[in-house]
Amino acid sequence: MAEVVWAQFLSPAGRLLEKPVSQVRQERLEERGEVWRPTRYRGRRAIATWWRPAGQAHLAGCASLGALEAALSLEFDPQVASFTGWPVRLAWADSAEGYVPDFFARLADGRARLLVCQTSQRTAGGWEEASRLLKAAGEQTGWEARVHPGADDTSAAANRQRLARYRHTRLADADTARVLHQVFAQPRPFTDGVRASALPELATVARALHLVWERELLIDWSTPFVPARSLVWSPRGVR
């Protein structure tokens, strides 16, 4: 018989609960508070920070710059509807040790995903024990468990980091989008297209980059995005 994994998490009222993880599969953990936060101390080499997902009121905690990059990858993933950091602690029954995954995400189709950074070893046994916990928890709940591969220096990652500031839904504007889809009906440099739109340049740049982030306007993500040179095109205009 498989070992039972237990979960600690907060109720909507903020009370700490503990249940077999199989009984937690219907909980909206992406809406709950943290059960753990990194210890701050002088000389700490990792950098704890916070990420605010677009359209969400709460922040997602990130224990390191690697976790911050993982949060950005969740934000960019079109399958992810919402996510938060550190809302559940996993542990074997009768064990004093546990593991807190970096992120819990809710996918657009209703499934759940745990995303962890391999360097986040918050169990006495290290990563091997954490992997066993995650695998068992996934089997007992149907949650998907993924290990974030870590930050890289590829152009795609650099483009995501640069364009993430334009992810917020407040930049969405239907009238501007309609004009930009016409302007970029065929591939043309980003700056050239914005100017050709005859719309106020400063606001249009931000709204156009929001459309690029949302992939309503397309770019070659594998090469560095340079507004004066990089081609942008609308999928509605390409045949």
C-alpha cells in the first residue's frame, strides 16, 4: 500500500488545517495564504522577493531569483489561469519533516500543477526525498508536478523578462488592438508599425507590447526583441 501524503494548508479564514492530500484535491489552494516563508538573515545568498500575477490581488512569494524566473514562466504559460507561492506543505504521515513546493497553479481546464525549483530543498533528505513526496502527492490527488529547469540565457527567456512589465490587463484596449491588427497584417518592424498606426505613440507602444505578451501579435521569440528591427505580425492577417 502506498504511503499516505499529508498536506498542511490554510482555510479561507486563515486557520491551519492538516488532511491526507487525497482530501485536498478540491481545495482552491491558489487562493490561500502561505504556510511557509523563507528565513531572512544577514549573509543570505538567495534573494526572497514577491511576484504579482496580472489580474490577481495577492502576491506569489519567490524564495530566490530562480523561483522568480519560474513565476514568470507560469505567468507566460497560456495554460495557467492563476497561481500562488507556498500554500501547501507536504509530508509523510507521522513525519515531522515536510516539503513546501514553490508554486501551486490552477490551469485553465481546472487541473492543478505544482511547480518546484530543484534547489529548493526544504526536507531533511534533500531533493531525492522531495521528489518522492511530489510524485506520491501527484498520484494521490491527480495534481501535475513539474520541476522548473532553471533560468537560462536564451533569447526567449530574455524576451519574457523584458515584456513581462506589459502583462497587465489594464493595458488591453480593443480599439487600439483592432488598428494594430490591421497595421501588422503583414510582418513589419515594431517601431515602424506603431508609427504607421497614427495613434498616440507612448500609449500605443505599451498596448502593442501587451498584445505581444498575450501572443495576439507575434514575434520570433528565439531572437532578441529589438523594437526598431524585430518583425511583428498579426495572425489574423497572415495567410
